[in-house]
Amino acid sequence: MMDIRFEAYKIIQKVLQKNIFSNKLLKQIKKKSKDSEENIDLLYKLVKGVIKQNKNLDYIVSEYTDDEKYKNTDLKIKILLYLALYQILYCNNIPDYAAVDESVKLAKKLYGDKVSKFINAVLRNYLRNPAFTYPEKLEENLAVRYSFPEELVKKWLELWGESSTEELCKFFNTEPLLSLRINNHATNKEKLINYFSRRDIELIPSTASNNVLMTDKPREVLTDVAFSEGYFSIQDASAALVVELMKPAPHESIIDFFAGPGGKATYMSELMGDMGEILAIDKFPNKIKKIKQAIARLQLTNINTITEDAFNYGPVAPAYDKVLVDVPCSGWGVFQKKAELRWQANQDMPKLLKLQEAALKMGSQFVKQNGIMIYSTCTMNPAENEEQVNRFLKKNINFVIDPAAKYVSPKFVENNFLKTLPFKHKIDGSFAARLKRID
């Protein structure tokens, strides 16, 4: 049986020190582990929770030790404190004494008596007097309390004000529900709800998409044979809405750039009745592999995959009825599901904006006359969304906005664009523009 806290510690250290994603590391351990599902659940909770709450935990810990000493403390020692404090604050089923004792033992095993005594002193200090105050300045207060980069919080306050920004932070720090997209060629909403109800699993219909259901029992649902047999896929309603905005129809030809891991391509195929043709392009072989696995699981026949950089794909010809340009982005909208993304979101913004601009131009060259291009992101950042589209339209007068409210509920539409806001709609954040070629 593995030491859950030690495994969590190693993953958190790699993520915070090397800026890598935790999902891959967690999946590797899950694959090899013979531990109970409950232990694996705890491992996921500790890893995701500590990464999300990193800034908040760091602030609290710093309040209970000497400023200068803490400033010079190695991050790998601080992570031991984060891990213990996270259990005290957020794991109701773990007694405080157990969280402290286990962390002290781990510190002693890894770094010896001196470090273990330091860990013990800081944690006991907190437990004796858990009252402390957060910074007064608004952006600093929200950034520390909800654990986000201050620069990001400042931007959100400018865009949406204090109340919505706080709601956004709260939403991103909750544990996500699992969203299921119904495969209507294999089953229907009522049958799927009833099927899982007989297994004591409640599926709640999404208010955003008729084809999406949600559950708070992800493990039970994903290990059920209904998934492996293709009765549903995993997709947030915000992503499903992008495909519904496209409104793919039978017999159309569609090209999907940056297609991995394939959620949108497979949904398009289902809405097309597995007729017509979809070309799914992605430069990453592992993403293409995931698309192929989804195609096989759902028994779809109208999707062809190509492992190729979208910018190198050819021949370039205005030959497609519809083109999806679902670009790489800052990922503001998916901070609830991707714990470490909040700490990486602003790293390469100028480079990202250039790539998105180039992707729009590239995608437009494949749209036939009167055809449609969808530009989409999983962020709410105007610089990556409205500003990109408006810049493109100024340079390309043969494209116009096709109003989103004609295809999706007006409650998800702002200025003719599809726009989902987590603090308002309680789903991931996303943006999409439906652009029609008119020449």
C-alpha cells in the first residue's frame, strides 16, 4: 500500500517547481496502484487542492513563523506545510492531530529532525491560535484568500467588478461535477438517467445543453460499462455549446483544427448522424491517439484524423462547409478542472495572441463561399476573444458575424458572440464567434 501523503508531496513538488501538469502524474500512479479507490480519491484531492490553494496556504503558514526565516525556507519544505495545512482546513475526515503527525513523520523521513521540528512548531502554532487576518487591499485580499495571481484578480475586477470576481474565484475553487454528453445514437437522456438511477447515481440535466448531464460521482460513472460501450462522452456544457453554435448538418464537410482530444469532433459527428466528413487535425500524436480511441468507442465512421501542425496542413483551398478553429488559449475558463493552470495562465500571452491571430487567418482560407468558421477558446479574456475576432473582421471584409442567438440560447450570448461565464452560468468559461464568408 502506497504512502498517499508522500506520493502527493512528490507530485505537488514537481508541479510547483517545474510548471508541469498534475493529471499525467496522477494517472501514472493510478495505473500502477493496487490501492483502494478511496485512497486514490484522497491522493487526487490532496494534489489538486494544494496546487489550487497554494497562495492561500503559503500566506497562512507565513503568518505563523518568522518572516526572514520563512523567506529563506526551501520550497520543498514549504510544500510539507501546505500539505498538512490543507488537510487541517479542507479534509473534514482527517483529524488535525493525524494531519500534523503524518506530516512531521514525512519531514523527518525526508529531511531529518531539524526540519521535522520546524514543521511541528509551525503547525502547532497555527492550531493553538488559528485566527489571522488577510490583507486589506481588495485585489490582494481576493488573490490571497482564493489563491490566484494578483495580476489576474486585478484584471477580473476591471472586467466584472468585486461581486462577480469573488463568485468566479469561489466557483474555480469548488470540486467540479463530471459532465456527460449523451450519445443520442446509442441511448437518450431518459434512458441514461434511469440506467444510473438504478445504480444509485443521480444524473442532473444541464441547463445549458439538452445533451449534457452532470453528476457528483465521477469514479462510479467513468468505470461503468456504459462509458466503454459509448453511451456517453465526457464534455462540459460550455464546449458542447460551441458545437451547437456551429450546427453541423448531415453530409457537410468540416475541418477541425487543433482537434485534440476530440470532444468537439465526436459531438459534431453525432449531430451529423455520422454522415458527411470531418477532418480532425492535431500536431500531437497523443491527442490524435485519444481522438481515435473516442471514435472507436463511439463507433463513428465519418472522422478522419491527421497528425500535422495545423499551420502546415495543405492543400490550402476554400473547400469546406464549416471550419472549427478551437485555438490554444490562456484557459481562464477551466481553472476549476485544471488546478495548476491558474499559475501558468499569463506566461506567454504575447506569443499566444500571435498564434491565435495566425490561426484565424489560416482557418479562414479553408472556408468555402457562404461557409462558416467558428473561432473558439476556453477563456473569458477579451484580448483572446472579441479583440481577436474584431481585428480579423477589419482585415477580412469577406467575413461577417453570424449572430449566436440564432443557434444557442440568448442567455449565453453577448454582443452576438457565444460567451459562458462561470460566475453566471455555473459551467466552464468559453467564447465562440460564428463567422460567415459572404463573397
